[in-house]
Amino acid sequence: MFSFCTDPATLPDWQWMACYLTTASHFALYRSVLVVLLLLAMAAPLALGMGFLGALAVRSANPVLRLVGKVYVSMVRGVPDIIFFLFVPLAIDQGVEYLRHRVLCPEWDQPVRQGNDFIVCAEAKMPLASDPAWMHDVWGFSLALIAFALVFGAFAANTLHGAMNAVPRAQVETGEAFGMTPAQAFRRILLPQMWVYALPGLSNLWMILTKATPLLFLLGIQDVVFWARELGGQKTGHYDYTHPDWRVWYFLGVLAFYLLMTWGSQKFFDRLMQRLSHGQATAAGEAMRKATA
Amino acid sequence: MGTEGAYPPYNYINESNELVGFEIDLGNELCRRANLTCEWVQNDWDLIIPNLVGGNYDTIMAGMNATEARAEVISFSQNYKVPDPSAYMALAGTDAGVMESGVIAAQSNTIQAGMVAETGATLIEFPTADETIAAVRNGTADAVLADRDFLVTYVNESNGELEFLAVVPSPGQGVSIGLRQSDEELRATFNAAIDSMKADGSLNAMLIQWFGEDVPVFE
């Protein structure tokens, strides 16, 4: 990156360090931080959406919907996350390829499974082998995103369901007594008030989601943890920049990154909680009323 | 084409964030000779065979020895490097007895992990080769068993801190390209390309370029 970086072996310490930290592979590490943030920014609203749908399904008057919601929530909550992170992307990937195979290659006469091999025709590959590398990355990232949304959606569904039940029933009844339909009472009374009950659970989920992002590494996405391990390992004379095992420093950096993330989030949630508690029939809301009175 | 990208000088990621190494050069040349358009994919060693049979890539070139156990799941081309001897590496002054009764580190799912399991020594496994070396340096393991050609750089650059305890022959037919068993056609294509590189001496030149003058070459 800098003009003096041509021969790392002869550089004085600080220049060596400056060059070392700006190699292309270090930029890949810095980029991977953005990948993690992007995943969080997309997975959180998706999971919240899944959770909201899940909570509505569990509360639904329709027995089929209720069953679907209950099975989803209890199944995901009852299976180790890591199993889902390994299973969901694989199942979707092979499922999509299988379906595309059936549609795109009807004349194919060999079985899809041959011994250990999973074989679909070249046109059914997802993405196609001829697609550029970024398409493969986007596809892998999307699969990971779906897995995160599914798993965290189930937890969010349980939290939101609990929050909906926590809003005093008398308030909804009052709304109905004023002639609101159940849907109106839900929208106007229950929905605005449930968040204060949901927030502690949701902020918990957000923290766990933040801390679960290193699981990306399992799905073959090169995240911060991957690069910390890759760059921190001992570099022998095969590399331009040789150094002993520096993983402890790299992992310390990753540790600081995650701690900063969760600390910042906690600050944000504290302020949000204060806003939502305003005028609520909760202990926090009551304390605020007394303070101003 | 799948590779691990963490096994210098076979295959690794350099500072420019590019896959480089003996197998990358070799694979590109084989593809050129076979008129194939090839793209490299980096994959964790532990899942490198499942992702091959799952169809995420069509070949493995990752310092993989063709052994009988692996041949039950995938097929192999002819070898492009004669069987690497394995070597025990330890801190200088370590008693050779640890090979039979000590704690030996090896990368998981390697032939060396299997070899250690058959001795009286305790095996501890790590997902990457780099971590096995770190385990020896910090005393978690008494020695590491791995391909000698991988370890030799670490020994030479350690200023006498690390040394070889013993060199032992490895099982298998040598380092080869791993392919799906249903992919006979591709296997024949690569075998022909390897033949042509063995015949004109370009494979030997590449071996010497990456592993040094002492590497065993093809006749």
C-alpha cells in the first residue's frame, strides 16, 4: 500500500508494521468486520419479522396455523443452534438444486444420489459453476442469513408471544367495549404497548445474535474469526511478512471488537427502554411518573 | 477446484489475499493442458471431502494422499507427488520415547492422525496444520506428526528450537487429485494431463521450485 513496502525483509519496525497491517489479506480481515455487521443488520429485522409471524401463528384462532407456529417454535428452540446452522443451509442448497434439476433437466436419466455423490445437471447448479465468485459469496451469505433468521425468529416468537400476553387484558377489553374489532384492538392497544415487555427479551436475543456471528465461519464464510486465525498463525519463509504465532493478539482484537459491539448495544437498549417505559403500567414507568410528579 | 489454503507450500493464502502454492501452480497448468476453465474454492480441511461429493467443487488438490480409506468415498487421479514421508517434529532435546508414549498432535482427518492412533501415544487433533505446530511450541503436545515437506520450513527457520525426531513412511499412493467416484471422465482427463507434465519434466521443475532440490522427483 505504501511506496516503501517493496521489500518487507529490510524495513525498520514501524514501517514493517504499517506495511504488514495494510496487506491485501489484512484488508480482507477489515472487510470481514463489515460482513459481520451486514449480517447483523439484515438478520435482526428478518428474525424479528419471523418472530412476529411466529407469535401471531401461536396466538391464532386457526388450529392449523397454531400447530405450525408451535411446532416451529418448540422445534427450533429444542435443537442445538449449531445443528440448525449446519442443517438449514445444506438442506436449502441441495433442495433448491434438486428442484431446479427436476425442472431444468427433465431428460436426465441418472439418479441424483449415486453412492456418496449428490449429482445434478450443470444447469441446475446454484449458483452456476460459470457464475462469478461474488455470486457464490452472495448465495452462501443468503443461506447463512436464512439460517440465522429461522433460529433467532423462533426465540423472538416466544419473546413476542409472552409480551403480547403481558399487556393487561383489561386494556384490550376496554378497547373492545368502545366498539373496536379484535384486529383494531390488537393494532391500537396491544401492539404499541407490548414492546416494553418484549424489549428485555429482545435485547438479550440481539446480544446472543451478535455473539453467534462467528458461526458464519462454520458455514464457510470468511468472517473475523477465520481471518484472525488465518493471519495470526505462524508465517514461515513462504510468506513475505514472517512472524511467529500471533493468534493471541488477533483474538484479543476480535474480543475487543465483540465487547465494543455488545457494550454499545447495551447503551442503546437502555435508552430505548427508558423511552418505551414512559407512561407504562410497569415498575419502570411508575418510577418515571413519580420522578416527574 | 477445492483446496484448503492453509498448508504452505502446497497451498496457502499470501499477503495479497491470493491462493498460491505448488498445487495452485500445478492445478492451473493441468487445466491449461486439459483445456478446462478452472476456478479455485477454499474449503476447510475437515469438510473438504463432504463438499466434493456434495458437488460444491469437482476436484480436491490439497496435499491429499491417496489412501484406501479415502478411496472408499472418493476416487483419485494418479499421484503428482510421490508419497511424502511423515515426520515427528518436537522441541529440541525431546526424548524420542514420546513417539510411543507421549502426546502427539496431528491435523484431524489426516493420514498422520490415523498413524498416531495406531501407536501407544495419545493423539490430539487440530483442525488446521498451523495449530498442531503451535501446540508443540506451547507444550500442549510433545511432538507433531505431519508431512515432512510441510514441517521442514518450520524446522529450518526455528534457529534450532525445533527438530525432527524421526521420519517414517506414510501409507497411500502419494499426493493425488481427489474426484467424485462418478466422475470417471474428469479423472481420465487429469490423468492424461499429469502424464504429459511427467513426460516433459515440467512437473519435476515445479516440485523443485516449491519444495527445493531435495524433493523426490519422478523418473
